[in-house]
Amino acid sequence: MTRPALLSLDEALPQLLAHAKPLSGVQRVSTFEADGRVLAQDVVSALQVPPQDNSSMDGYAVRTADCQTSGALLRVTQRIPAGSHGSPLGQGEAARIFTGAPIPQGADAVVMQEDCEPVDASCVKVLKPMVAGQWIRCAGEDVTRGAKVLALGDRLTPASLGLAASIGLAHLHVAPRPRVALFSTGDELVMPGDVAPEDMADGAIYNSNRFFLRAMLHRLGCEVTDLGIVPDQREATVEALRDAAAGHDLILTSGGVSVGEEDHIKPAVQALGTLNLWQLAIKPGKPFAYGQVNRSDFSAGACHFMGLPGNPVSSFVTFLLLVRPFVLALQGVKNTDMLRTTLSAHFDWPRADKRREFLRVKRNAQGGLDLFANQSSGVLTSAVWGDGVVDNPAGQTIARGDAVEFISFAEWLS
Ligand code: AMP
Ligand code: MG
């Protein structure tokens, strides 16, 4: 049997992403519903924010020319709460003003109420000198009219929804959600809830991949059809793939991508389309497949196929390294690179590996990284205990105190 060539992640990822053309179509969604979605067009502001100069304090709007000496006495001639607007301020006058209220014409500063002493209902003493512009939020200091505040391909966050709302947008145009069919392969797999732990047959294990893969797809904006467990049989696998291709953009599977007798993914995908089986030079990970499954309606094109290894941590890590950027690229996200921070290893890793490793680690109170003791690709506890990975280059050992590259799960999974 010929072994597929070992491919580095840096070679594999661009090859993979070259297939991830953004899905066609645009959806108009309520701004409330747009968190995590990807913009299908630039967002340009039709107005400035704030719309006018306004007070950033509760206090008095004044003319600095009237307050050259401390203890200046001013006549309070108007009251301007937020949501109203005042009238022009004359010489020697002050306006009682509240946070967010527009600065009246003629005023050029606000004195906070803590720096004033009301003399009576219509007179205030200003205790401190001031500079022009003090406690004034300037019109347009957040957004200028005509500015591009969000760009095509941006993934929306709660803050970006607020920014879109601040320029008056109740709806946004976003990329369609990738429709992903998910199935697990493996005759040993049993669903939690179907069989109680005490009734598990010898050789059976619970299907864990299905749970985190589905959750991660949802977090990345995908619409998931969960097709459950497909038996380790060629015909059943072909049938599942053929059915799934019709109404989906991507079929994602776990398990069965090695080249053993019980691994049916390879011949099944090849029977329906094309497949590249990769042996990636990463650990955990290694077997990974990308291909395309033709739809029976040929005019509808082909459906993407991605096959992940069955070992839970391999499945988890290859998802983050390869599926995550792929499904984001389908939505039009341009840069899917992860932020890496350089931190100090508070552990030793004396055995270098031929493959690039993604070691599960946790940040500690000293600002360094602790290593999870068991780095086996079957030990999912490592991914729960850990809050990220060290991206360790091939052939590299780590000594306590070495600077290493850390990628945080919190960001990777967002
Ligand atoms: P495979 O890639 O199918 O050869 O599976 C590799 C290992 O991962 C085997 O020990 C499987 O039992 C295990 N495995 C496969 N699929 C799953 C799954 N969905 N949940 C938990 N373990 C799995
Ligand atoms: Mg299997």
C-alpha cells in the first residue's frame, strides 16, 4: 500500500483555502440577530456620531472667557437634560447641563458639578479654572459622516452590532450560513442517552466528537444537519454522502480517514467525486481528507468534503486548524490567522517530534504555561483542562523558561 506523502500545515492550509470560494448570496438580517455573522458589504455611515457636541459630565456649560479667575460667579439661565437642546448662552451665564445633553451655542467648556458651588437657584460659583473644550465630547469624534465603519468580510461582534445601531442600521447584509452535514463513522460508537454506562458492550465507546464538532460549527455561524452515526460499511457511507451532498455546502465527518480495511471514507468519496487524503505533519492530527462530492444534479456543482481523524483530540485540533478557517472563508472572512502570544514554558518537553506539535497547556498565575501531563490524542481531558495550545515547531524540544508560541482556545473557538 502506498502511503500518502507527509504534508506540512503551511503547505496544506493554502491548498485547502484555495477551494473555499465564498458562498454566493446575501442575507438581510436584523442587527439584533447578526452576532457572529460575516458582512457581505461595507457599512458606511450616513451621519456623524455623536451628532453634535455634548457634555460628558453632569455640571454647567460655561464660556471659559467668563471663568478666568477661580470663584467666578455665573447666572444659571437654563437647564439642559439629555434628549433636549438649549438656547444660546450669553456672557456671564451658565447652563445646568447633564451627561449626553448638547452643548448650547456660545459655551466652550463644561465644569463638572463637583467643581462648582451653587449660590442659590439662579447663581453658581465656579471653583476651579478650566480649559476650552473641557468635558465636551465633540461631534463626529466616534464616526464621521461617510466613514466606512465596518467592512465586507468583517465578522460581527457584539460591539460591532452596537456601532451599526449607532449609525441607525436596524438590518445588516451578511453572507449566508454554510450548510454543513455532519456525521460520525465507527461501529464502536454509541450515543449517550441510548445506552447507560453500566450497559455498555465490550468495545463500545460513546460518541464524543459529534458533540464538540456540532458545537464548534454553530459557533462559526454554520447551519448544521446532524446525520448521526454512519456504520463502517462502504455502501452506507456512499449513500450518506450522496444524500448529504444535495442540500449542503460541506460534509464533515469524523473517523474512518486512515487507510485501514475499516476506513470507508476514502473509497466512498472517490466513488462520488474526488478526494485528497493527506498525512499532515502535525500532532495530534495526521490523517485528514479534503475532497468534493458531486451532486446528482450536476448543474448544482459539487459539495465540499472534509474528513477528520476519529481520535477526539486529533478531531478537535484539526477542526481548529483546518475546518475553522475553511468555513469562515466560505463566509468571506479574509484573514483567518490566529493571534499567537509568546509566553514562557513552565515545563520541560525533552523529546522532539518529527511533526509540528500542538501541546495542550494552561496559563498560570505567574504568566507562564503549564503542560497537561498526558498529551495522547485520545485524552480529551487535556482540551478541557487546557486553555490553549503551544504551537511547537517540528524537531524542537522545550526547556523550562523557553519562550513558546501560545494560541488561546477562547479566541480560537470564537
Ligand atoms: P478512526 O479514525 O476511525 O480510526 O478512529 C480512531 C480512534 O478514534 C478510535 O479509537 C475510535 O474509536 C475513536 N473515535 C472515532 N470516532 C469517534 C467519536 N465520534 N467519538 C469518540 N471517539 C471516536
Ligand atoms: Mg473508525
